[in-house]
Amino acid sequence: MRKLHAALAVLGLVAVCLGLSSCGGGSGNKEGGTLRGTYASFPELDPTIAFTAEGLTAMYSTYLPLLTYAHASGEAGTEVVPALAEDLPKISKDGKTYTLTLRKGLKYSDGTPVKASDFAATIERVFKLNSYGSSFYTGIVGAEKFAETKQGGIPGIETDDKTGEIVIHLTKPRGTFTNELALLYSAVLPADTPAKNLTDDPPPATGPYAIVKTEHGRGWSYERNPVWAKTNGPAMPDLPDGHFDRIEIDVVRNKATSVNEIERGKSEWMQSILPADLYNKVKDRYEGTQFRVEDPLNIYFFWMNMSRPPFDDLEVRQAVNYAVDSAALERIYSGALAADHQILPEGMPGRKEFNLYPHDMAKAKALIEGANPSDREVTVWTDNESPNDEAGAYYADVLEKLGFDVNLKTINGDVYFQTIGNIATPDLDTGWANWFTDYPHPNAYFQPQFAGESIGSFNLSHTDVPKLNAKIARLGEEQLGQQQKDEYAALDREVMEVAPYAPYGTNTVSTFVSDGIDLDSVIFNPIFGQDLTSFEPK
């Protein structure tokens, strides 16, 4: 969904440390100065609650969990590596106990020592804030009760501040838990961090950069973490330092303006995707020197709320799938979209390609005629960022052609996913969305989006099918092997038979930098996006 948001690997660490970015407190010949970049929207800048691709990119080099993903591009960026912890967790034979040890001598950017007990407080804060990431940690013993009461602590997390040991007890095996300990939601914060959204006053950092100023809706600034060079950097020598002393981010809603600022040398980088009408022009002119196509793991789709008419009718949902034309959407996205019609994207373990609903408007209309829904008034949701707004308008037109009375609701991208993920929001019928995986495991596509327990967070379609719930839960407990991959492939088809989504493609993104930045040095992590520590002046 964030999206986007998502995974990185040890294989790339040697290359990262020797060539792409200095590591562990080291310095090179191109250090200092200010990196200036632009975003199209203002993300959450609190790691406990941030879930969009924009937020992940913004905080990848600022807030560190016990584990993280290697600072590398492509497949090399998919392996979990230690961050604040000394090593990967020791897992008990029954798969229910994880033991880690905090590195010694770590500090937050305000000089406060990092303690093992801060991890317990951080996970408690996830639940106190009803974070979208809370579903990843409900399997900890006592977490579900804490989620209800918000008091009394989580007994399944035991910590020792003297030794740094952290022991986590799960109620049942969870084959994805190591990945989930590397998510930004669990980035360790001081135990006394207030249980409120701190976007306007971000908490102290543990990574190489600290956010030192925010102007809500307008931008934010980073400086080097004052404790990194002498304390945290040497303690985590495999993590990069970064090349710039300061990073300035401005929110520029008009993406064409961001392109223009890069071409004029006023900005060094834009985080957002290129506007559709400029994509091919920029690609043709700058590819290989300032522009590069990136392939994060994602799927773009239209969701349908199965708990409300008319989308509580399977025939209606199937009709929508037949009616949506990926070729038309490829034109809207101007080459930055590859047609796809299932849940697992290309490159995800367990994917076996299929298409249950090839475009057929005549068949779609026949299904609607047979279903004859009594409620034909629907609200279509989309955000105001191009070309998502155009995709939403296209979808509204498709539904009108199927005989629905459509109200198109386009809202600010800053609050879009928070709004459609809140079950208290009225008229949540259907709309546009995307999903950038949290980590490279097929469970990350099914459990958050289609398990009944995830309604109210990422389960936008309100899918709650007992058979699917049981299979998702069982596979989630197992380590990923060939049998599990085959079962996930079957699950992909089973979900699409229920048709909660109308998937239409996977979106490529881009890295576009000024001529003053070494494009080859820029790391694009498949989960976190561009790695701010890797930007290096020529």
C-alpha cells in the first residue's frame, strides 16, 4: 500500500560499503552540502504509523528497528539484516520464541541511551495508536488484550536493560515474524514517546539522519544524527552514513514543476513518479544519466466493499473485473504500467500467472443484467495525484456504462489511505488503490488485505471468507518452501474467484535526479524506495 509499501539483502552490503555509500562512520571525498528533493504529498513522519511509500522512503535512514533490510537495490535488497540488534533472532524449535540482543552503547539523536525495554514500549505504542501495522504484532502473547485495554503491558515481550536481551513469545508460529521485526512500525523509540501522531515534532532518531524541522504540508529537513559518527555508526558498521550533511524536502504538488526544478538544477531529486504527459520525454532524454526505471513489488487495483450493496453480490464484482480494461489504463499511465490481473505481482514467490476475467464489456453487462442490483448509487474514491485521479475517473466512467449512478470523490493524497481505511468513513463503496508489499513474502499480500481480522486497516474490500481466513492463517505459520509457494499460487486464484478487487496492473516507478548527482550510486530498495544515504554528488 504502501504501500507501498516493500525488502533488501546482505548480498549487496559489500558493494554498498565499498562503492555506493560510506559505512559505519567512515568518510569519503564527496561529503557535506545539502541534498534538495521534492515530494508530491506530505507523508506521516512518525514511524509507528507511517505506511505509504512516501513515508517509508522518508524514514528508512532515520528510524531503525531491531532488524532492517540491506541497503541495496533489486534482489540484493530482500534479505533481513541486523540493525539495532546484534544478530538475527534465535528462533525456538516450536517457532514461538524469538531472542535478540540489543547492540551496546546505542543512543538516540537527543543523547538518550537506547534500552531493550524501549522495544516493548514501542510495540505498545503501535497498539495505543491503532497503527496500521498493529496486525503484524497481534501474535505476541498478550498483545490482543493490550490492543483492547491499552494498559498493563504486553507480557509476551521480556526485556533486560542490563544485558540488552529481548525475548518475544508468540501465541503460535509465524513464518513471517522475522520480516515483520524489520518493518518501520517497530523502529525503536524512547519509552516515554507520547502515544500521539508526532509528524509535526518527530521523535529522536537512531539512524544516520534525524528530522530536525517540519512544516506540515510544506516540507521537512534532515541533518546528520549528532550521535551517529562516534556512537551508532561504529556500533552498526554495515549500515551506511550518507554523503550529505543536510537534506531539504519541499512538497511540490505539481509534478511538472518538480521535473522543471531538476532540469534547472534547483532540486536534485523528486520522490514522486513522473507526470504521465512528461514520462516518455524525460525517459528518452535522460535515461542512463539522470533517469532510471525502477521495479518495486506492487499491484494497482480497484477495490469493492463486499459488505455493502451492490458489491456484496459476486456477479456484480465479476462484472466489474470483466469491464475494467487494462489497455486503457496503460494509456492513462503513459507506459509506467504493465497489465496484470491477479494479487501476486511478478517477482513475488508463489506467483503463477493467470487471468480469470479478460476484458469483455458485453459479458460484464450481461452479469449486471442477471444480478439486477437494487442499489445502483455508488461512491468511487480516488486521490488527487496524477495519474491516479485519471484512473479513478476512468473507473467511474466504467461503472456508469454498467448502469450505476456514480459519485466520484477525489480527495487529497496526504490523507487518502487513512480515509478509506477508516471503517467510520461514510460511503466506502469502491475506489482506486495500490499495494506495495511490506516485505517479499506472499503472506504480505494476503493477510493484510484479505483476512477478516484486517478489516479496519488494510482490508479495503472487507473480505471475510472463513475458508480464505483459515488458509491465510495456516500458511502464515509455516516457513516458506515450495509446497507453501504452490499453495499461495492456488490461494491467489481462490481470492480472485471471490473478486474483491479488479487488479489492472503493476506500476513501475522512476528515479530522476539532477546532473549533479551520480545516478549509478543511488540505491532503490524494492520496499523503501530511494535510499537517502546513497545519494552522492558527482
